[in-house]
Amino acid sequence: MKTQRFFHILLVTGTILTMLGAILCFKQGFYPLGSSNHYLISQNTNTYLGPKQKVKGSPQIVRVQILVNDDPSPQGLQIVDAEFDGTDIPLKPRDIYGFRGQASFQSRPGKYKLRWRVNRDKVIWPRTVTHEEEVTINPRDMWIQITIIGEKASIS
């Protein structure tokens, strides 16, 4: 009988302490009453991660970041080499996501050539195809990101 009473008192005390802790948390603002769980969900999914000011030194220099990826499908195109304005972009072996490498440049406004060569299937001729894009850097830009995925390049 005494053990039942002890467990009953322990249960009641634990319940009271838990409720008291919850009330204190609500009072201090940790969990606002009457609100949904929108505080627990990330609301800003389009976060700008680039620079917020011009490159120090010359106001005419724009940052250019190039990301190189193979085609994500297993039998997709593989990038052999890439270059921006005649400068080679070092490539690593493909990781599980198809990422091959990246490079950063500081360039003046103008037009630049972006070239990359892809290796296609062993049966289809020609086996390697060279792609070329003209990148225009505007003087108002602070940062340009170029993403190469297989045969496609996106400039943003």
C-alpha cells in the first residue's frame, strides 16, 4: 500500500512540475500562445548569399563564380574541361551529386567567352562536343553566378 501511495505522489508531483515548467515557458515567450508552428518552419527559402557591396579597390570589378556539374543522370554527359576567358577551371572527379569543381574570377564589365567540352556516349559520334556561351558582365552587377550542368549553362 505504501509503494502505491509513493508512486501516486511521484506521479502527481511530476505532473505539477511539468505543467509549471510549461507555464513558465509560455510566460517568457518561448512558445507564444495562440500561434501556429510557423516559428519552427524556415520562411525565407530564397536567400541571397552573394556579396552586398562592390569589390574593394576598383569600382569596375565584378565577381564571377562558376560552378561545374556533370549531368545528374547516371548515363548523362560528363564534362571533360571548362574555361572562362581563356583560363582553365580545375575539375575534380565527380562526386555523388555530379559536382566537378568551381572557380571564382574578378572581371571588368564586358563580354567574355565561356567554353566547356562534354563527353557523350561511346556509341554516338562525335564523342566530345564543345559548347560556348558569351557572358556579358554589366557594370551594375556586383556578382554573377554561372552554373554549368552537362550541356546547359545558366547565368544569374
